[in-house]
Amino acid sequence: MNKDIQSIVLTEQQIKEKVVAAAAWLDKRYAGKNPLFISVLKGSVMFFCDLVRAMETPVQMDFMMVSSYGAGTSSSGIPKIVMDLAEDVTGRDVVLVEDIVDSGYTLQRMQNLIAGRGAASFTTVALFDKPSRRKVDVKADYACFEIGDEFIVGYGLDYAQQYRNLPYVGILKREIYENK
């Protein structure tokens, strides 16, 4: 375990089992279709790759970078699109893959953006849902895990661009991020 981690909350195996279940749910939902999967970088990249590899349905992939945290531990409330899509979503079934739905601001912004661009349908799959921090009335269509208000890192989730490569998810020690 990394020295900065207080405790591990989800093991690599627990994550893998939920990713496989999410892939099966998506395969059933999109059987016979060719959806466009969008990874919200950087946090969802580990989940995104494992998810699409676990699927049987052919998918197209694209990437978007949206930031609302910076180097902090809470959302600024103003999601900023840092990198936009390369693909046209008009008339497409779009699946947004998120690392975590926290305040809901990013998901709300993405829903409005994709709908405004003429997508035929919009589905959100999140690795984590943190409803205790929700500021707007949105939720993922499928969430692998519901978590409390701990500050977690690993499996793509970061603090100040660190810890993304941990194969598990753990609670970051408070002294790492307090008073920074």
C-alpha cells in the first residue's frame, strides 16, 4: 500500500467485478447498436479502458477533458472544457464514462452539451457516485459504487495529478491535502 493512503476501500478484484457487471449492463442495452463512448479525462481513463475491453458490443471511442477541481479536493462548480470531442454526436447513441459523480456540475454540463449537439440518446456510466455531495439534481444511469464523503484516490482518481496509477482505491491521508 502507498504510504500516503490511510486505508484501501476497494481492491483491484472488487473493481474488476463491478466493471464486468457494468459492461454486461451496457452490452444488453446496446445490443445491435454502435454507440459512441466518451471518456472524461483524466480520471475515467482506467475505468474506461477496462470497461470497453470487457464489452462484446462494438463501440467507437472519443475523449473529452473537463476540469472542475484543479489541484483542490472539491469542485469549483464551474466545469471547464479543456479538450473537446473529435467525433460528431449528431444522431448517435452516446455513453459518457465518468470516474465520479460528485457535485453533479460536470455531469449536468455534459448532458446539456451532448443533448444540444443532437445525440439520439445519452447514457452515463460512472465508477463512483457520491450523492452526499450533490449540488444539482443529476445522477448516472449506472454507477458501480456508491461512496461516502471520503477523499479517494487510485484507479484513475487523483489528488494534484498523483495516485492515478494505484490499482486499488484508497482514502488519502488528510495531512497530504489539508492546508495546501
